[in-house]
Amino acid sequence: MATATVHPNIALVKYWGKRDRDLNLPSTGSLSMTLSDFATTTSVVFGAAQDEVMINGELATGLPASRVLKHLDLIQPDRAPARVVSTNNFPTAAGLASSSSGFAALTLAALKALNIDHTPAQASILARQGSGSASRSIWGGFVEWRRGVKKDGTDSHGLHIAPPDHWKLNMVIAVVDQGQKSVGSTEGMLRTMATSPMYSAWVSSWQKDLDGARQGILDQDLEMVGRAMEASTLKMFATMFTSSPPIRYWRPASVAIQDEVSKLRKAGINCWWTMDAGPNVKVLCEPEDAPAVADALQHHVEDVHTLGVGGHPVVEE
Amino acid sequence: MATATVHPNIALVKYWGKRDRDLNLPSTGSLSMTLSDFATTTSVVFGAAQDEVMINGELATGLPASRVLKHLDLIQPDRAPARVVSTNNFPTAAGLASSSSGFAALTLAALKALNIDHTPAQASILARQGSGSASRSIWGGFVEWRRGVKKDGTDSHGLHIAPPDHWKLNMVIAVVDQGQKSVGSTEGMLRTMATSPMYSAWVSSWQKDLDGARQGILDQDLEMVGRAMEASTLKMFATMFTSSPPIRYWRPASVAIQDEVSKLRKAGINCWWTMDAGPNVKVLCEPEDAPAVADALQHHVEDVHTLGVGGHPVVEE
């Protein structure tokens, strides 16, 4: 038996679209910040009477259970029946990145339980095949997920850009809606790839955003990171809006918070927004500005979380 | 002296971007519905003591006045001083298409006052040079604005697709904000052309929307028109969102109304939304559904107008 506690990550430069669906290889590179406080804790024990998956205290069935078990099959094809117990201390599946920490924790706990030696990059490649964004939650701090060019995906994994203590940034999360999103990420990506006339422009224009965000992180230049993040975010949503039928995750409160961030910036507060496949808005700022940002966001939604930069996974037997 | 009364038009397939700025030649074809009720009435008299432009009861100065006078210079380069009096019976410059009726009325009144013989296409070419969308307000009913391919713009003018009585559609307009828009159309187009990585996809993908909307109008097939209109609208906004800095005309109420239209459609009401360079939302539907649509929109904004298909310009001496 082994247990892994892993923080989710939020993409500052976005992942949307796959160059290989089976191997979960992305069409673009991406870059994330690992979050503090929010975490998934997952225990895996092999040698149970039969496969069993508990998620947030309930027996999982259907797709959520089969995705977990299929992932264990990938890590060890001839494995024994397993019992998996996974708990999030934050809302699941509303664009709060629970699948990033979920599949990273599952990967690290299973590798440990099976005593499989591995590098972080090897764990990242396995985690990627469970859920793309999980490839970035193998480290704390700031992580790039290389697009890679190889067909087998061996060069498409996380790269550690900067450790958690490199830069004490804050991310203020406005929870517009806790519910399950209307269109799941994988379904949304496939629809975008098949139908959006803007998709090829997305795939050919991400490198500049990634280079800008990476340099901004290394230089601790929030405006540089923020500009790259907002550009990447809006391009991703442009591909969603132009899919057929259109994918519209924005709610009125999402736009109200976008406007609020513009207003805060005009008032001299250096802050920048991003969103993912869901209506919630995440605002990046320096810790000294986080209380003012959180106050402003609380005019629009009840549920606001201020998080810092999260640490590395913790894995125990 | 001559007076023209002209209805504004709302693009169902959008115009955004210029292939020639001086001649106001568009990068894409577009297609519109002329609105009933809303109108601009413009009188022009040549031989005044000096140039004078009155707009909505006030003496115009600066850019609004010089655009009007420059347009008269275009129509007759060696003209006498002119007095122009123009009045809108609807809000000016908030994405309610006042420049479409404004420059079409100015063109038609000036041509009449000068006794210049002209075809509607010739008037459309002149109106286009005042404001692109004005090229479509030379007719009532449904009008296509051909992109054209000639450098001199002589093939880029309106084409009358169907007369006002062809199809009794309604457009329900939700006025989210009556104020001047944050970024003017020309400035927004130039920024999009210079900075959006999605712009070339927009320019290479409009023909399908135009063909769909045209066929839908000829067949009186609202779903066909609606799908083409929403796709064209969302692609246009995708280019705006991905401009640098981003152009964001959507307000929270704009998104609330987009959601409302989705809800109405799920409830069996055949209705479709569009927006222009501003926060207002226009919903296309059959007349028998207009009261239900207007009721639903009034939950989000106070100011809702239900308009029909407008007639041809009226020009009098």
C-alpha cells in the first residue's frame, strides 16, 4: 500500500487539443503553476479481493472507475486486483483541475505500491496518459509540459521550470459554479479539433505565449506572465466559441470578473485572469494584492479561494 | 435641398476587417436584414453660407462633422458649402448600426440634392466609402454586400437578395448599454487585422456562412439562417478576443442573454442571437415568437425593441 498527496495545477499557458488521442499527446506546449492548499490524496493497495475505487467517500462506478482501473493496467498490465481510495479537499470537475492532481496522485501511489523505480519524467509520462494536465502535477512550483515531437510520446512530459519558493505568487479563484461542466474537456477538445476554423491558428501560435510566460516566471515579471496567460486563454476560448455547436463555458459572472480585473489593473493593481474548461475565473497576483483582489471578486461570487504556489507531491508507504 | 429617410441594417453574416482602408473594401462578404421602425432622416442643401452639420439637434464638430463633409466631397469634389441636418430616432453609436443608416441617408440625400443620376449599386459604392455597413442600407429587406475582388472597389457593393415582404422576420434587440462603445469599429478592425492570430482563419472561412444565410433567407429556413449567423458572430468575436490588447465588447448581461436564447431554443422557440461591435444582443425569430422572446430578454435589460424587416429608403426633394 502507498499513498500520494498531490496538488492540482492551473495552466497559465493552456492545453487544448491532442495530436494523439490514445497516448494523450498535446497539440501545443503548456505551462502551469501548482496550487497550494488544494490537494488530492490517493491510496493504492494491490492484492485486494477485487478492484474497487472510492472517490470522495463514494464507490465509483462507470467511467470514473474504469478510467482509474485502466490507468493501473497501463502502469502494470498484469496487476493484481487493487483498492483505490481518493479524496479531494476541493470541488471535483468544475475547472478546478481535479483531474490533474487526481491522475498524478494515482500514478505516484501506484508506482510506489508496486516498487517501480522511476524518474519524475517517467511518472509524468504515465500521468499524462491518465489525464493530460496530470503530467504537470508531478512537481511543485512552475512546470512546463513539452509538446514533444515523437510519435511514441516519450518526449512529451513535464519539465520543472522553477521550485515553489522561487516566486511567492497568489492565485485567487472565484468559483462561479461548483457543478460538473456542461461539456467535458476531452469531448470539447475533440469537437474543437473537428470543427473550429480557428484551431489551426491556435496550434501554430502557442510558442510565443509559452516563451513569454516561461521568461516572465524566471524574471518574476508578473505583467509578462499575465499578458501571455490572458492571450493564451482568449485564444483557447476563441477555438471553443467557434466550434460547432459552440462551446460556451463563460457565465455572466465570468465576464463580470474579467471586467473587474480590468478595473483593478486600471487602479494600479497588477493582476491577470485565466479560465479553463468551466465558468470559474482564476486571478494571478502578488500576495500583497491578494486581499484587495479577493474582496473585489467577492462582489460577484460567494466562494473565493486565495492560494499560493504548491509544493512537490508527497508519497508514503 | 433633398431629404432621405433610411433604415439601419443588422449584419446576419458579419463584416469585420478591411482589404483596403481608403476605399473601405471589406476582407469578407456580409449579409444583412434592414430594420423597420428605426430610421435616420437626413436633409442636405447645397449653397449655404458655410458648411454646417447638425446631428440629433446639435451642431457637430470634430471627427463626426469632418466625416460627413468629407463624404460630400467624395460625392461632388467641387461642391458648394452645404447644410446637413441628420436625426436618428434610436440611440447613436452603441452597436445599433446608426452609421449604416446615417451614411446611406447622407449619400442618397446628397445625390438627390445634386440631381446626380445613379443606380442603387452606384449609391451603395458611395455609401460604402462613408461607412462599410451603409452599403447595405440602400435597400430594404435582405441585402448582401459583395466582397468584390477589384482594386478600385467597383464590384464591392450591395446586392438585393429579397424584398421586405419576402419573409416577416422579427429582430428583438436587447439594449445592454446605450453608451458609446469602448473601441470604435474602425479602430477595432485595424487592431484585429494587425494583431489577431485568428484573423486569417476568419477571412478564409466566411463564404460558407454567407452561402448558408443566403440560402436560408431564400428558403425561409430560420434555423439555417440562425446557425450561419451565430457561427459568423462567434468567429468575429474570436478575432476580437484574440487581438492585442483584447477587444471585449461582451458584458455580463450579453452572456446572460446568450444563455437565455439557448434556454428558449431548448424550450422549442426557434430563435438565434447576434451581436456587433458593442454589448447589445439582437435575437432573430418569427413574429409569433417575438413576444415570448422579448419577455425573456426583459428579465435581463430594461430596454427591449421588437423590430420587423424594414423597407427601402424614401428620398424626397
